[in-house]
Amino acid sequence: MNTPTRERSGRAPLLSMRGRRTLLPWVLLAPPLGVIGILLLFPIGRIVWLSFRDFRLANLVSGESEFIGLRHYVDLLTDPYLWRVVLVNTVLFALVAVVLTIVFGTLVALLLSTLGSVARVVVVSCIMVAWAMPAVSGTYVWIWIFDVDQGVVAQALMSLGVVEPSGHNWFADRFWFYAIVTLNIVHSGFPFVAVTVLAGLLTVPKELYEAARIDGAGAWKRFWNVTFPTLRPVFAVVTVLSTIWDFKVFAQIYLMPGGDVGGSQMLNLGVWSYIQSFGQNDFGKGSAIAVMLTLLLLVVTLVYLRALFREDELR
């Protein structure tokens, strides 16, 4: 008769122990989650709230604003400037920059994998300087390189007779403007990709490459059939991070000559949001642009991850 009572009394401490084990990770995660909620979620919620209101400089002083619903989003979606200039600049630039960064970073990683330990450390240390350089400093270096009169490119082309002595303003043309910005982004972003891919390359078993060589596979086939499938998670991480970084590029465009002018042909969503907010003092519309950029990033990231996981399921 006492057996069930003993079993119940013995199970109670066991259940409480399991409950503690389940609760312990959340207790340990509570402080960082709280910090993330304060530093990340609250600003996002504030931006979403502002996007539904007519909030200008006067409202910033008074603290009161008028709720206008989706008016900002309707105005943006019906604005030809969004579709012809800003969205095209944002998407095309990000796609080109991500592809070039991943390709160039992967090529550098493959080169580093063939070097000895000492040479590898030296080269990695050199390329990490480009990654560690602040965005503002790096941007001004590229502005100096392509300066109309005293730039390195202008001087070289003048000496070859390609450009007239009066010089050529590279920043006045939309294509060349974003070509320079792309060089800036690739130069500052490829070291991260190279080091990350190199870390993955060092984990690939050498036996796989030896078997591929025995089967007669060349360098390209070895990379496509051995390296890329093995490092697919690594490429997924660097692609998603590069996409997020390149879609929300700000300083590299804003600091370029012509990149801080509202209504120009050089703006992307991030810079347009800043100019609307702090240049035009229309914080509601600027917040709506920021929300649209966030949603665009989420859509692009989810589509890429879904395509990646679907390929894994098919295999």
C-alpha cells in the first residue's frame, strides 16, 4: 500500500530537477536578452511607431504628433523616385557587391590555403588591415584616389592621354559613382570572407581532394564537387552577413561627393532615410523608409535561406 506513495515522493524531486535544468538556460540568457530588448527591440518599435505619425522638428520639441496611418507608406510606394532610383541603387549595388566580395574573398582564401604557416600569417595580417580600417577613413582614401585633379587614377589617365588635363568627375556619373563605392565595399569586406572561408578550408579532409585527383578532377571540379558542398554552411553565413551589410551601406555612399544630396541619382534606402529624417526634418517619412529597408532585408535573407535549405533537402 505504501509503494505508490514512495514512487510519488521519489518522482517529485526528479521532476523539480528537470524543471530546474529546463529553467537554468533561460535564467542565464535573461540578462543578455534584456540588453538586446532594450538596445534593439525598443529602437525598432520606436521607428515603426514614428512611421505611422506626422513627426517633424516641431513635434520633436513639443513631443506631440498626429497619427496618419499608412500615409507615409502610400506616398513612398507611389513615388517614382523610389522605383527608378533608390530601390534600383540599393538592390543592384548590394547584389553586385555581395557577389564580388564572396568571389574575391574565396579566391584569397584558396590562395592562403596553399601558403605555409609563416607566409599565411603575414598575408592574413596585411589583409586584415583593410577590414579593420574605419569606414570613414577608407571612404576618404577612395575619394582621394579618384579625385578629379590630384587623384591617382586621374594623374595616371592624364599621363596616358586618356583623360583631358581638366580631369573627369567620376562621382557625377551614377555608374562610376557606384563602381567606386563597390570597390570600397569589396576592399573592406573581402578579408572577413577570406578568413572565414580559410577556416573552413582547413577542416576539409585532404583525402577528399586526393580521391578527386585520382578520378581526374581538375581544380574547378574539385572546388565545385568537394570544397563548395563541404563549406556550404560557411558560404551561407558569409553571404547572409554580406547581404545585410551591403543593403544598409551608409557612410560609403553618404560621404562620397554627391551622395549627401536629397533627390540625386546616387542615394540608396539607408541614405535616403537619413536625408528625409535629418535633412528634411521629416522623421515619420524617414522612419517609414527605414522600416521598408528592414523588411526588404528580411525578405532577401529568408528567400536565400529557404532556397539553401531546399537544396539540402533535395540532396
